[in-house]
Amino acid sequence: MYRVNSISIVSDRELDVQFDTGETKRCDISRYFDKGLFRQLSNPKLFRQVRAIPYGIEWPNEADLSSDTLFAIGQTIITQIETVTEARS
């Protein structure tokens, strides 16, 4: 399971989620706005009250998404950059 390091609100429907892998993904949450507690998130004021928890995100109305779901639905915008050290001769 992935860990959520941080989130940034991009719009009234999108979040940038940074994971412990070093990747940041843009997640469009509006796909859930027609389901249960997520209907209330179409209200921008409530949507912007999102907070990160170690293995996902949650809102004050008890709607939540797991980090695995966010990783699966997100579009990668930053990939992990690996540093390569060359051996000296």
C-alpha cells in the first residue's frame, strides 16, 4: 500500500497527491461526485477541506479514498528521479 506524503488542491475537483514513491499524481475526484457521501464534495467549500492521512485522504463528511485508489486513478505529473553516481577510476 502506498503512503500519501502530501496533497495540493488544484481545482474544485482535482488534487495533486505526492506518494512515498516520490511520484506526484493528479487525481480527478469528480468521477465519484455521483456516489454516496462524495455527492457533497461537488460543493467547492467542502471539497477544499480535504486532508491527507497516511494511507489516503479524507473530508469532514467522512468521505475518504485510499492511497491505492488515488495511485490507480491519478495521472503521473512528477516521476521519481533517481540519482546515479558514477564510480571513479
